Amino acid sequence: MSSRPAAENHQQEHQLLAAEAVRQAVERCQIDRVIELLKGGAPSVLDAEGQTPLHLAAAAGHLSLVEALLQAGCDVSVQDFVSI
């Protein structure tokens, strides 16, 4: 038997699905979709490494998406959890 209430498990599952949807939209450079998901409450940190949509877009070379994320107010000071 799970120690977490069903509502908490559902919320966590929803956040994981939303994070994956953002990741896929970033990979496809779907600017409107990324912004829509983030404004709809999708998590801004997408994985255990602390990657954000801005990190992923920049790493993929999606300049138009980077610009859109900056205009939408993405925090440029967020650092991932991976040391260089």
C-alpha cells in the first residue's frame, strides 16, 4: 500500500507528463506550444539535472525559441545541477 495519497500521486504524474510535453515541444522548436505549456503550469525544471526549457533550447540552437522564452520572462539566472 502506498504511503502517498492518491491525489498527490496524480499531481506528481501530471507534472511528469507536463514536463515531458515541454521537453518534446522544445526539441521540436514549437514556440507557441512551449509558452502555452509553461503558462498553463508546466514545471520550469524538466529533469533531475535541473535543465529548464531555456537550457534545452539554447543547447539545441533554437534561437527563435530562446528569444521567445526570454520575452515570456524565463529566468536567465537559473543554473542546472550539473557542474562543469
